[in-house]
Amino acid sequence: MKRLLIVLLLVATVAAQSASAAAPVSVRLDRTSVSTRIGEKFHFSSTVRNLGSKPQPDVVAHLNIVSLDPSVYVDPEDWSSHRTRYLGALGAGEARRTEWTVQAVNSGRFVVYVAVVDRNGQGSVTASNPLATTVAKKRRLNSGGVVPLALGVPGVLAIGLVLVRRRRRSLI
Amino acid sequence: MTTFEHAAPRTAAPAWLVVTGQELHDLWAAGRALTMTLAFSLLLSITTYLVATNQALNFLEQREAVNLTLQIGVAVGSLIVLLGAADALSGERERGTLESLLLTPAPRRELVIGKGLAALSLWLGAFVVLVPYVWFIGRGINIAGVALLSGFAIGTLLAVFVAGLGLLISALAGSNRMSLSISLFVLLAFYAPNQMPTGAQHGWAGDLLLRIDPYSSALHYLGKIVVDGYSAGQDATWLLSPVIAAVVAVAGALIFGGKVSLRAGERP
């Protein structure tokens, strides 16, 4: 009987510890993949839900982007200038939806995700499901004809300047 | 440099018009304005070439590429106006020609108006140069017309502001070097808020700074029209600061420029 009590006590302790270690919130994205072209913006939303029975006093959601290609450097600030959202308190069972707008700045394969943390820095970091993002290369501007323009306008002005100076010299 | 050697026979023309004509002749026929316009076109050529061919810049959505070129054109175009206006009175003082100018029958405020209008012609010249570049980048998406129209309106507003500012500083400065230095410093200060990191532009303080700064607010408004397709009346409150700045700068130039006089030791 005494052994049984000890085992039950151990099981209860482990269960309590695992419960406190488990994330009290979940975060889900409304999409799992997106294909776009470089320079274009895309939108998605995240839903943060308090899974616990107690309110979460201060929840922060943060957007991040990871490149799956080691040769592609990602500066997330270029993709979105509004990456951190302070969601405030979440009551027990309450969910909050947040809209995100991201501009694809690099081409390649990326994972976009939202991480949720407690604003006091306690507890664990909860990450959303990944948003697999494929960004195709795109040349928006037809560069044909740029050289004649880039040389022509200053050329015409330079000729005008030479003529004006020559005329001025002849008058003197 | 304005001289009134032939002003008397053309008596029908008001003094400010005579001054404007003479200043325009000095600026354009002497090649000073053309030199600045040539430098401006070289800058636009480099920008346009990079936007069109460089992989790192070419990702820009076409509207954003138009906006980038337009903003550079408007900002540097008004810098040229500032250089012209900042030289207007202090330059005459330094070249020893202010006395003869002040002895003419033209009221001093009309001298200031004439010199201001001549300085504004530099913006018109810069805008004419800007047109083919904006057309080239914006072709195919029907945005060049809107971009050029809004760029001309915003650029003219900023040009009036910096012309007034340059004349005001030129009237108060002791030397031409001082006038040009202060003018460039002030202009750089106006450019600064627009160059702040994106994060710093958020929040009420960043927003307020952008709205107070005539340059940042005008360029922000221009970006909204060109990139986001806003109508002219939408978010027009962003124009409040440049309009107020233009009125204050021109009024200051007329008040202080109207009192410009020789200082001790300036008589040749």
C-alpha cells in the first residue's frame, strides 16, 4: 500500500510538471503554403488560443521567416516592418485572430511562422504550423532601352551646355 | 547677378518681372543652370539604370520603382532650387554687386520675388529632365501620367518652400559660404526623418515627426498616390506641413529680404 502511494505520488508529480511545461497557448496559421513572386505581398492570419483554464495576462505574437536555402540571406525586417503584435490578455479558452501582410523580398523557398511568448518572458515559446512559402523570380521592369535613355538625356544636356558656353565665349 | 542697365526703356514691365528676366538670363544663358541640370540628369540616369537592370533593385514592384525615381527627382530637384536661392542675395553681397542692385528703383521685395521665381525655374528645368525617366520606368502600367502630375504638384510645393527658405537664409547670412552651408544643413535635417529605420517611424512620436517635417510628409503623400493608388484628396492632411512651411518660408523671405541692406565694410 505504501509503495502504491509512492508510485501514485510520483505519477502525480510528473503529470503536474508536464502539465506546467506544456504550452498553455496554441497558435495556428490559416494557410499551410503560399506561392508568390518576388516583390509581391501576401496575407495570412494567425489564431492564438489560450488552452489553459487560467487567463494569460499578456501575450505577444512575433512573425519570423526562415530561408531553406543556405545561400539566401533573409532580413525579416525587409519582409514585414510590423512583425511584433502585443495581443494583451487572453481569457481561458479565448482565441485572438491577427492578420499579417508580408512582402516577398527574396526568391527561393522559405518558412514563415508565428511564435507566441508571454510578455513577462516566462513560460515556453510556442510556434505555429509552418507556412511553406515559394517565391519565384520575377523581373518586373523591362530594362530594354534604358542605356539610350541613360546616356541620351545627359548627352543632349552636355551638348547644350557646350553650345551655350561657346556662344558666350564668342560674345565676349 | 542682376543689373538694370536696360531696365529704364522697358518701363511698362513691373520690376519683379525685369529682375526675373535678368536672373533667368544669368542662370540659363551663362550655363550655371545647365550644369546643375546635367548633374541631375546623370544622377537620374544612374538610378534608372540600376532600377532597370540591377537584380537587387529590380524586385521592386513597378509602382515602387516609379516612386523611387520620382522621389529622388523631387528631392534633388528642390536641392537645386535651394542652391540657386541661397546664392541669390548673399552671392550679390559677396560679388560686390549688391550696392548697385539696391540703388535701382526696384523695391527690395520685388528683387526678392524676381530672384525667387528665377530659382524656381531650376525646378521646372529639373522636372523636364525627370519626365523621360519616369515615363520609361512607368511605361506599360499607365502610371506615368499620375506620377508626373502628382510629382510636379508636390515638387513645386517643395520648390516654393526651399526657394523661400534659401532666400531667407541668403538675406540673413553674412557670407555666401555661410548661406550655402546653413541651407544644405537645414535641407539634410529635413531629409533625415524620412531615412529613419522603419521601426522608428511607427508610434505616435515617429508619426508626428514625419507629419511635422515638410519633406517627409510631402514624399509620404506622393508615395501613397503613386504606390497605393490613393486619390489626391485621400490622406491630404499630409500636405498640411509642406503648405505651412512654404507660406512661412516665403513670408520670411519677403519680410527679411525686403530689409536687406549693405553692411559695414561692404562698400567696394
